[in-house]
Amino acid sequence: MSKNSSESQTEIDNYNRINKKQDIPEIYHKVNEEIFKNGKPNADLDVAIQISVWLLENIKGGRGLSLSSDEVLKSMLAGDGGVCSDMAQVFNNFCVINDIKVKEWGVTTIPFNRKYGGHSVNEIFSKDYNKWVLIDVSKGITIHEEGNDIPLSVVELYQINKTEKRIIYNSFIDTVKVNMSKVDNYYLNRSSVPFLVTNYSNKTYDLFLNRLRPFTPVFLIHFLLFVLNKSYKYKFPLNNYKEMFTS
């Protein structure tokens, strides 16, 4: 599932290439009307931030959910859980509906640290900035280089963090209390590395999870998709993923 990649390869990958608007469950379209009932901003990043703010104001989070995307959103809105990876996946679907190119990234450590936990974030392509922009939906932040108002992409962040330049977090929601030590560990820890989640077909995973989840363990469903060559993949553009397993 993992492979080494390059910055140029991950630059062209995005969630929208596989997932089309008509394939997103109806509940997302209905909730999307609620999110933008008072109008929609013109700028892509402002639209993405409005989605993120609405989700943060209406989802309290909790346990991880191994459900189809429609059931995940229902459970999260009902207050039954949702971790950063659930939030990132839900956000992906809202971006597709709103014609915003989006990616999902994970963060881990090299070498791998079991106590670390990892994190999931998104990137959207901003036409105004003509670049990919990191948006941490579950934390309500974008990230900048000190003295520069243009948000960083995921790759830019981890490249700049190798220098002596200072990284600044920009919170776009006042009601969310962020554990900054955890955020620092995700983004400023020199052992933290990003990987891109690719080849994720929301329609395919929904089909298998809805049909098999009631009587099949989740790990077996994922294994079946892997055997059928329908599973998602991880791409590491900045580090050799094989070093994760060295001591």
C-alpha cells in the first residue's frame, strides 16, 4: 500500500480524479445546502474554510468510525464520534460537491513511533494563489511562513521546517481549543513526515462497507479491497517509507 514518490507526482494527484460529484451520497448534498444557506464565498479557500467551520461547530468528535461515508457523516452529526481521519474524509466529499480540488494527507514518523498516533489533514487547490494550500480541518488552522500571508502547502511546510524559518499557525475559528503541543508534534517535529492518500474511491469503499460491515470485521474488508487492487495507497514524496521500520 505504500510507495516512495516524488513532489511532481503528488502535485497532480487529487481526490477529485476518482470521485465525481454524482457519486457523493445524497446526505452530503443536503448538508451542503445548509452550510451555504446564507451564500457562498467566491474564493476556493474561503469556501473550504466555511465548510471546515461548519463541521467544527456541528461535530464534537470522539471515537474513530469505520463506516461508509454517508453513515460516517450521520454518526458525526449525531454526536457519535469522528477523529481527524473521519473529518478529512468528510471534508473531501464536500470539496468535490463544491468543485474544489482536494487531497488527503497523513502524518507519521520515521522511524515509526507507536506512541505518536499520527494525524490527517487536507490540501485544497486555491485558484487565487494558484497553488495547493494545507487546511487542517479538525484543528481549524492554516499554516504560514512568518512574514508571508500566503498559506503553505504540505510539502512546503515540511521543507521549510528543515530550515531556520519560523512557522505560524493561523486559526480560522475562535471556538476551537487546540492542543498546540500536539500540533507542534505533527508539523514541527523533525521526525514527522507526510504521505499522500491516493486511489481512494469513495463509491467503492461505501459499497463494500455497506454490504459487508454488519457481519465482516473492518480489517478483512480492507484486506479484500487490497487483494482486488481496489484499496487506497500511500505515497511518500519527501522520505523513504522503508526507513519507518528501522530502529
